[in-house]
Amino acid sequence: MLKLYNSLTNKKQDFIPINPGSASIYSCGPTVYDRIHAGNIRAFLMPDLLQRVLARLEGLNVDWVMNITDIDDRMIARASESYPNQEPLDAINKLADKYTDIFLDDIEKVGIRRDDISHLPRATDFIAPIQTIITQLISDGIGYVSDGSVYFSVKNYIASGKTYGRLVSLDFSARARVTNDQDQKEGVADFVLWKAHKPGEPFWDFNISGKNYPGRPGWHIECSAMSTEFLGQPFDIHTGGVDLKFPHHENELAQCGGTQANYYIHNEHLSIKSQKMSKSLGNIMTLKDINDPMALRYLILSAHYRSQMDFCLADISSAEERLKNIRTYTDQLMLARVGQLPEADDTGKTKQFITEFKQALSDDLNTPKALSALRLIEGKVYTVDAREAMRLVDDIMGLGIIVDNPLSSEVLEVIDSYELARKDKNFSLSDSLRAKLLSQHGLVASDTQVGTLVHRAQ
Ligand code: AMP
Ligand code: ZN
């Protein structure tokens, strides 16, 4: 059974879905004011791996929702810089369209398939559901209006019998000093649900008790609204980077009245020289800086999602090399001719590999262990069951290593002649056929225990 580390309990727990046979996941997605960086990619690869494990190993029907944040201070600032002559709302829409397209291209390059994401809702398309939650919070005495904005009162939430601080331990002693601060909040822990309109910013009307409060949603409320809209309450699993635990997820959870999701899974940061990779620190790497995006996927999966990971270009190069070796082995199995590979591996290594691979993933998605189990078969076992095992690896790890095109009869003839020449010890002929395979067909021949196998030159 799959075990996941739940930030709600700080324990590894068996994953028990709400509805047997299916699983629902909500992932906090990108803010589309710029291109995503490798750190963000780590945060999106984690739920991608999770949904693959749930679907392919646990056999569940997965509903995976990832939101697109298209309204916040960064969006507004970048949109007015980029499109100064447009209306504020048109400007953010243009910016969001541009970077959503780039985002979808980028995630596809690292093996996240668009079709695996059931919904990619954009915050500004959900203003009505956002307002419905805020209205409800006001009528429950938890939301309050102050100077044209609406805030969430943590004090009133706690007074209603709920716990604030489910994902992190919080010290509320500071509340003794509560005064009206410059944000017009009543309590220091309070947070904004709706921001009063400022000139030059996009805004929506909001009727509260017969009065209009033009403005825009706060950040946290969009995820409460979109997750509820698509997955109901509670849903199974909420994901995001550790920086989202507090305040973002804590606040999402509180806005949902304390029942939003059953499991909160957080990935650790990708850092550079021990500093979190982030746009504000100016230490980001994007796919533009990386030769082979799949090597980034491999590198990220080669560390456990809950461990800190320091990124450097040398690691990317070794991941590239490692991936080349895995591709070589997989190609050899996939491109073997019909009948060339024995059906089953009687050394038991393939069975052992599959067991270790699945066990590692079931133990809180231990990808480094799952990948290192490959040493049992890679470059050693050439059988039909090893070939099927590599299909499973690719299905779960999403490395894009499978080629399904069989070799043409022309290539098969060259390989036959090559093998014959070698048998006859006609090495000048075999060398020239080997060179022909490479120059004309892009294939490298290797001599193995099951005869000649080929892989694509890389
Ligand atoms: P943002 O667009 O900043 O809201 O970030 C999108 C996702 O990336 C969130 O889940 C963040 O927690 C995550 N994230 C941001 N920076 C990093 C990083 N350096 N390492 C891992 N995850 C990150
Ligand atoms: Zn969110």
C-alpha cells in the first residue's frame, strides 16, 4: 500500500482515498508573469510522479487539478510594464496567455503530459465562486470588511472552535499587540480575502450587503475556490513546495473551514549554493539553460522530494550521461528483433528489480531508491520480461525512453550481414557494415549474450 508523508500529521501514512478506485489531487500551479525555473519544475514533477504512481501502480482513476495564478502584485506590475497601453484586465490576460503557453511547453519538455492534468483553471475565471466563499465567511463572522478590503479574522476562526496552525506550529503571543496596522487588519495573523481596488489595477465588482466593494481576490482564496469547485471538500491530496505550507496552505485550509484535503504533501526546495532558487534572488535556471530537459527530470527524481537538493551544472551533465545509459539499454531491448530475446529472465533479477522498484515508490515516493534498483538489470538482463519492466519504469518515471518503431527490413538485413561477417571473422566487412549502420541509420551495434543489439546514437 502506498504511504505518503502528510504535513497535517507529520507522519508517513497509508494513502486511503475518499472514493475507492479514484484519487483527487490539487497542485498549486505557476504564477504566469514569467517563465518557470528549475525549482518550480521540482514542485510540478512531484505531483506528476504521484499521479503516475496512483494511476499506474495503485490502479486509481486520478483527477489532477493544477491552478494558474493570473492575478497578484507581480502579474499586475509585469502586465502594466509589458502592455502599458492596454486596459489593466486586458494586459494581465495577455501576459497570462503568453506565459501559460510557455509553461505548458516547458512542462511537456520535462515529461509532464498535458493530458494527465484534468483541469488547469485560471483564478480570474473563478471570481464568482471566490466571492461566494468570502460572503459565507462574512456571514459566519469570520470575514470582516475594513477600508474597502475584506480580511479573514484568525481570532474569530479560532473562537468558532477551529484550529489555526494545522500545518505549522504557530505562536500567537504576538496577538497581544494587536492593533489596527497599516493593512487595516484587526489581528496580526489576519490575512486578506479581497483587496480594495487601486487605480491602474484590474478589478471586479463585489456586492456585500447591498454595497459595492470593487477590488480583486487575495492569493489564498483562489485555491480554496478552485479546489472546491473541481474536487469538492475534502479532496484527497494537496501539493506544493514547502514555502507554501504557511501561510498559503494554512490559509486555504482555514478558508475551507478546516476541511480542504486529507493529505498535504510538500516538496523541499531546489537550491543553488544552499540558497533557495528564486526569481527574487536572481539565481534561477530555466530550461533555456539546460541541454536535455529530461536530464533535469532524471536529476530531480534522483533525489527524494522531501530532501533538500542543491543544483549545479555538473550534476546535470552526469544526469545526462546516466540517462544516455538508460536509453541505450532500453533501446537495445525495444529494438531487438522478434524472437531474439528469451521470454523470461531465469536469474530472478527482473522479478527482484520490479519488487524493489515498486516497494521504493510505495514508500513515500522514494525515487532515488527506485532508480538505483535499475542496477539489477541494466546492461545485464536481455529478456522479454526485462523489456516489459523498462516499459513500467518509463510509465512511472516518465523519462520518455521508449521507442516503439520496429527496425525496417533494410536495417535488419544490414544487421544480419554484420553478424555473418563477424562469424566469418571478416572484420573489414563487419567494420564497414557497423559504420554504415551508424552513418546511414543512426544506430550503434553492440555484441551481447543474445547476439547483436542496436541502440540509437546519442
Ligand atoms: P510560484 O510560481 O512562486 O507560486 O511557485 C510555484 C511552485 O513552485 C510552488 O509550489 C512553490 O512552492 C514551488 N517552488 C518555488 N521555488 C522553488 C524551489 N526553489 N524549489 C522547489 N520548489 C519551488
Ligand atoms: Zn494554492
